[in-house]
Amino acid sequence: MTNLRDVIEFAHSLWPLSGAESWDAPGLVSGSLDAPINRILFAVDAVAETVQQAVEVEADLLITHHPLLMRGVTSVNEELYKGNLIAQLIRGNVALLAAHTNADVVENGVSDVIAQSLGLLNTAPIQPGVVAGTGIGRVGQLPQATTLGALARELADLLPNTAGGVKVSGDFNASVSRVALCGGAGDSLLATDFVRTADVYITSDLRHHPAQEAREQALVSGGPALIDVSHWASEWLWLDVAAEQIQKQFPEIDVEVSDLRTDPWDFLVVQ
């Protein structure tokens, strides 16, 4: 019988905790290491819908990208949503494991999967990690040059639908071949050399001032067009790859990927 300890040991070989950012809190959130594991559910977020789904499908383990307890809490009062979710998980005998920035930086990690999906060649991390081939973000070459508008359309077709869609800053017909990208929030990388020398930078959660300053600087000394996609959608692609890795190691376990959209925005009103 495969137990939680077995799954966590393998998960941490895929996504070593040593690769996580200092501010992050990946790893086991709740659950007994000796508990048997027969079914695993993957999701980007531990929220009411995915926790309920995990309980309903009788999963023994919910693996999410985002940690539920990334910041300190002083109460698990069930009137508070985090306490409520922890209580539901414990009552439903569902363990919770998070693989966050430690799953961003590795081969076949979040950014790497986006790069693979776009067919990027000769990829490298934007900010290299300690281990060769690992690091934050990816930069690489498209197999063939395309236009900014066509690349945005390809991303819109590749990613799951969200209310915010795909936002672009740049000339629709501009030629692009060198692509930098970072799954999740990546405005901290805007000033790096790999991003500034790319034709386009794809990421999420670009705020007004960093995006505006990057585009204004590009007018002076060159720089990338910007494509802003849903944070949830950019990380969702990784779930299938991660699930396949776990399934291959533990063929006796049922491994599923949640089909629920946990992007926080529900609809968009176009002016």
C-alpha cells in the first residue's frame, strides 16, 4: 500500500524544497504520513470548490500549486475560510500538499511547461538557480518568427478561458521570435537582461506602473512587448504534466486533475 510518506518523498524529488523562494511555504500542509493514498486530485488553488471536489471524489490527497497557508495564521476558527478549509480536509481524510516556487523552477515545471507548449527552442532560465537548468522563468526562440497578435492568439487558444483573457501591450503586427516568460506573477523580472532583450515577455499580474515604465523604457532603449495572462491559467497547464509524473511513479493510484476554474474573476464588462 502506497502511503502519504511515499508520495511526498517522490514529490520532493520532482520539486525539491531547496528550490523554493525564501518567502514561500511549500510542502505538506495537513495529513498523516502513514495514511494510505489511493486517489490524488491536482488543482492550482486550495479553495472551497476544489476542497469540496476532493472530498466528493474521495481523494486521499489534494496537491495544489498555491500554498493555503503561505502566510502565518493565528487561528483555524471555522468562521475563517482557511480554518474552514482545513477542517473540511481533515474531516474528509484528505491530506494537502503544496508545490509552489519549488515547482516553478524545475525542468517540466510551471514556466518550462509554457515554454514547451509554445515550442520554444534553446530555452534557459531568466534567473538561473543553483542546479544547472533550473531557475525562475524561461527564455527561448520560437521555431518561426510570428507577429505579436498571432502569438497572443496562440496563447488565448492554449490557455483555459478566463474573464480577463489575454492583454497585450505592443504593435499587433510586430515581429516576434525571442520570447521570455514567467508563469504566475513576474513583474519582478522586467528589468533583467533576458527580458529586456526579448521581443515579448509573457507573464501575469502586471501592475500599471511597472508595465508602463517597461514600455516607456522600451521606446528609449528597446525592450519587449508585454503579454499579460491570467495567473491561474498560466499555472494550470502544469497540472497535467505533474499528474502524469506522479501517475507514472504510482500506477496503482488514481490521479486526477481538477476541471474547476479557480481564477478569481467571473466576468468582464467591455467598454
